[in-house]
Amino acid sequence: MTEAQRRASTGEATIESIDHEGVGVAHVDGKVTFIEGGITGERVAFVRRRSRGNFDLGTVTEVLSESSQRVRPRCEFFGTCGGCAMQHVEPAAQVAAKQRVLEDNLARIGKVKPENVLAPIQGPTWGYRHRARLSVHYVAKKGGVLVGFRERKSSFVADIRSCEVLPPAVSKLIVPLREMFTTMALRERLPQVELAVGERVTVLVLRHLEPVGEEDRAKLRAFAGRHGIQWWFQPKGPETAHPFYPEDSPPLDYSLPEFGLAIGFRPTEFTQVNAAVNRTLVKRAVDLLDPRPGERIGDLFCGLGNFTLAIAARGATVVGMEGADTLTARGEENARANGLQDLASFLTYDLYTDAPGALARLGPVDKLLIDPPRDGAMEICKALPDDGAPSRIVYVSCSPSTLSRDAGVLVNVKGYRLVAAGVVNMFPHTGHVESIAVFSR
């Protein structure tokens, strides 16, 4: 690189905001520049990593004027490991940045503004991840197997030996897992381990591309005995996962004490990663929905009944709808286990390919809860009837952009008011923004 190229690739900037991925946003010579490691209000020196037509990408090389919101990252692997993006930002400032992302998206994409801003839903900021998928990769140059998240902006597995966002007991397993996998005959055919922490058991699901030999099985049994976990094997897709050892471990479940519920799940089925925040989220959602005995409620994208059963526990009749038979079957099982089978029922229907058919199958409801994947629920929102539509909708979202798009449909097309909206800090130290909104008509 010539001296002229070096000067052109570096610069100084004032960070104006933080985007939805936790990256600083600035304008340099009139061009939007995304600068990793910058915090709102800071003056930084940075190096450009990439230049595109209408924006540049860069990384902080020096903080010239430090924000009071900057803190020392707790994890020694922060900056290399891609599991976190915002450990250098004080936790309350992280939440404030996510709230700004939500409000900006609602205004820019949906052309709507909430009448009220809900207090953010928060929980523990460390040791909170009860669900995780850890990559496993044998690297001869590293002397063995790596176990962890991917490196930031890379497909390589980060060389970590602990993780501050995993529960401490699970973090302590990373080094023993590395050591054991390194000794296994199948070490080059183990792509990942999936973690599921329940109330009574911690499960590790081992994805294996070839059958596990007896010597390797013996090592896995010994590991489970030493560390008090249960192994599951997954030879192919998630549906092939099955318990390996010990087979008599307690079943996986999580609790919603506010509603007196225990909800069972398989380790490959979707549940929220942050159990403490999920408890608060479910209570907030049900309180906003305000289900009452005699009302009929719909719960779309219901999964295994996270919200469905809590609504039923308040005395309303509720129908959960989901696209996968396995999840609706699990919902029915959980309803029976909690004595709610007379109030909670479940239907399997593809909510994306035939939204009008899904709503027809659901039938008239007084109120509606929607908790879709990242793609959102635009077709459902568009298909809501003009007459006999639910009087209240609570929308739980993992994508502020699709929530905002759908809010635009509900408010500007369907005549709802956006009564309130706020963020849910499900993933502290990441830029991931979850949110909740309530609509009324």
C-alpha cells in the first residue's frame, strides 16, 4: 500500500449513533460510514476496510474522545469471537440504542409512531444463554479441536476457552469438550454441539456425520458422568435427535412461575435463549392482551405453546396455530401436562402460503397474539377482515424492520392504533433487537 493509499484508507469521525448490529454510524465527507467499535458521541480514528457505492465500512483504531458509556469488555475473547458485538457499551446504553433502532424503524418503514413507549424488558446480562449452537472444528495447527462461536465476520471457529454469556457451569465445559473431542476418533466429523439448559438437566446434542464408535461412546459417557450433563445424538436433521446417555435424565422443561406452568421441550425445538427475560416477556404480553374468561383468543406462530398456555391460564379459550405438526403436538402435550387441555387447543397450518385460509381455519377471535419468525406476518396482517377483526393485537417480534412494515399495514390500512411498543433485551451484548407492540381498534 502506498502512502497515499494508506492516508485514504484512514480517517477520523464522530459517531452519531449505533445501528441494529451494534456498529457505530458516522458521516465522513458526506458519506455514511459504519465503524465497528465506535459508540455514540465518540470521536474516533478508524481504518476503512471496504468502500462501496453509498457507504464505507471501517474499524476503530483509536478512541480520541471517549464516551462515558464505554466500558471494559468482560470477555477476554471479545473482538475476535462473533458471539457478542457490544460488550464495550454500558448495558443501559445498549438498551437505549436498541430502543432508538425500534423507533427509527417504525417511523421510517412503517410511517407510524407508538402512542406510548413501553419500559424495556430486561434480565441478567451475563450467563443468560440457555440455548446456543457451538461449532466444533478440528484444526491441526491449533493442536486439536476448537469449540465455540464463529469469529466475527468469518467462517472460522473462534479459539475461545470460556464464554461470559453462557451459564458459568456451561462455560467451564468448553475446555474439557475441546480436550475430549481432540482424543476422539470421530473428531473431524463433529460439526456442532447444540446446548439446551432446562430446569433440571443440561443437554448437549452432538451432531455427528458418521456413526459414533464404541470407544468414542465410552468417552462421552465418562464426560457426562464427570460433568452432570446428558448427551443426545443427532445423525442427520433435527428430527433425528435422540437421547444417548444417561437415558434416565429428567426431561427438559422451563417454568413460567407467574402462571404456574412447566413447559417441556426437545433440545432441538425452538425456545427462547434467555429464560429470565422470557418469563417477563410472557407476563408483559399476556398483561397487554388482557385475556378474560369467555373470550376466544388466537395465538399465531405459537411454537410449543409459550404464550398459548399462559393465556389459557388466565381463563380464556385459546387456539394456537403453527406450521409444524411436531410443535403443535408438543403444545397439546404441554396443555395436558398443565391441566389446560379444555382451554388450549392447537392447529397445524402454514401461516405463510395461505394467510386467508389460516384465518378462516382459526375462526373468529376477540384478540390475537402474533409471534412470527424474522420474516414477520405481513400476509396475516393484510388478510385480517375489516369486519369482526380482533379488537386487540399483541405482536412479539425478533425483527424491528418486519414489525415496522407490518405495523404500517395494521395502522395505515387496517385502521388499528399503535398503542404502545418497546424493546425486549433478549440478547444482551449483541445488536439483536426483539420487541413487543400492542395494537387496538
